[in-house]
Amino acid sequence: MYVDGTVGGGGHAEEICSRLRGPGRLLCLDADDEALTSARTRLAPFAERTFFVHTNFRNLRDTLAEAGWTHVHGVVLDLGVSSHQLDAPARGFTFREDERLDMRMDRRQGFSAWDLVNTRDEEELARVFWEYGEERHSRRIARRLVARRPIDTTGALRNVVVSAVGGQYLTKSLARIFQALRIAVNGELDSLRSALADAVDLVVPGGRIVVLAYHSLEDRIVKEFFRSESTVQTQRGIPLLPSQEPEPRLRILTRKPIVPSEEEAVHNPRARSAKLRAAERRHVGSQHT
Ligand SMILES: C[S@@+](CC[C@H](N)C(=O)[O-])C[C@H]1O[C@@H](n2cnc3c(N)ncnc32)[C@H](O)[C@@H]1O
């Protein structure tokens, strides 16, 4: 019983399904209804093994409970936006097109990038650009943006960034500002923290959690979560007998993240920044294996 929390176009799911045997099942989640439609088509040959739920993976625990699954053998999360979302018209994720500012993965959600950009004050926007984009010119961009509101389209936002930054780092700044807004609109980092916490509870001993991250903010969350769950946590100053020590629940399988080869990055440039980390649920009681 496996969960693909980000089924997208169904590429990973198809590979997982092709390896399922006997009673093997895959629960496919995505916050984006269009992704689920295309995944369903691609996974039609595995219709008896697959289930689809339109939800955010932050609801992993409740979704599994509703499906009647008490545990799983593996969870995969391939974070961020899909190529489809970047390329499809009118989703407003990319500065390379001129579309209405949107960036919602789940279009049932009321709050979009338009609302964020046009209703939040300068200080909050600068904080979003700094915290979620690590953008050095966050204050200047926020000031220009507020002065030029309303900002209705990705093209208008792009022009604000061009006027505030310019120069050789422009493309990087554009990528950082668009990334920051996307993370804020979709609550991406909190969703990831919540899904990891649920996954470690729900995965059986020997089962695995695999996460692909595409920027340092999300990769740091995964790395620190795996590290804290794979080391013994003792409260300072409280001596414990070895038998009383809380046991780590995870064993890290990827000491360093797995990254694409040069060849893969050339063939699939959007994978260039990917970092894959994997961990295995330990058997409780099998101290430090
Ligand atoms: C990089 S793509 C996944 C591609 C997929 N692995 C494949 O093989 O086609 C990311 C997908 O995850 C979805 N997604 C991102 N964050 C999500 C979240 N918090 N909950 C549910 N789906 C999410 C996006 O809508 C998108 O379809």
C-alpha cells in the first residue's frame, strides 16, 4: 500500500504501479484537479490498483483514514509545480508568460497570488520575498510593487521586478519572486512539514519515505526532519538509562541527496535542481540498527 502524494502527470505512479504485485495498491493525491485527470488517463491500465483523491498532501492522515488505510508501505512526494502547470495557459505560475496572477495549485482555494500581491502590505510582501525567495532586493521590490498596484498579470509583476532589479541577476530575481509567491499562496512549507510528520507515523517498519525537493527551503525541511527522526532525542539534563532512551524512528538511506546526472540534466533541464532524499521506518525495539 503506497501513496504518491504528488501524482502530477503520473510518471512516478506508473513506475510504482508496474512494480505492484498481488494486493498492491497505490493511493494517488494531487491538489490540482487537472493533474488528477491526466494521471487517471495514464494510469488507466492499473485501474484496479489505483485510487485518486483531490487533496493537499497536508491532509495525508485524514485522507488515509477516509480510504480505510491504517498504514502504508511507502510515501513519495515530488514537490513543487509540474511541467504541465508551468506550460498550461492561465495558471499564472511563470514569468515567461503574461497571464492573470493566480498560482493556486488547488483552484477550489479562494486565495490566489493576485490577492497576496494586491492586498498585503509592503512589509508582509517583503517578508514573503525574503523568507520564501531569499531575494536580496525584497524590500525594494515590495516598495515598487505596492506603488504600482493593482498588479493583475504575471507580465505586470515581471515589469515591477525588472524596474527594481534589472541587470545580470534579473532572471534569478524573477525566479525567486515567483517561487516566493507560489510557496506563500499554496502554504507549501507547512504542508510539507505536516505530511512528513504524518508519514513517519503511518509508514510501517521497513517502509520508506522518499522526497524530491527543488529548492533549498524545502530540501532543508526534509533534511532536518530526517536527521531529527534518525537520532536519539534526549531532553537536556535528564539522564536516561539506555533502555529508556526514545528510539529514532527513521534510518536515513541517502547520506547525501541523490541528484540528476549531467546527462539527465541536459535531457530534462527542469530536473536540474532536484534532490532526492529517502528514509526507512525502523523496527521499534531493534535498537540502533
Ligand atoms: C513535480 S509535480 C509531480 C510530477 C509527478 N511525480 C509525475 O511523475 O508526473 C508536482 C505535483 O504535485 C502537486 N502538489 C504540489 N504540492 C502539493 C501538495 N501540497 N498537495 C498535493 N499536491 C501537491 C502539484 O499540483 C503537481 O501536480
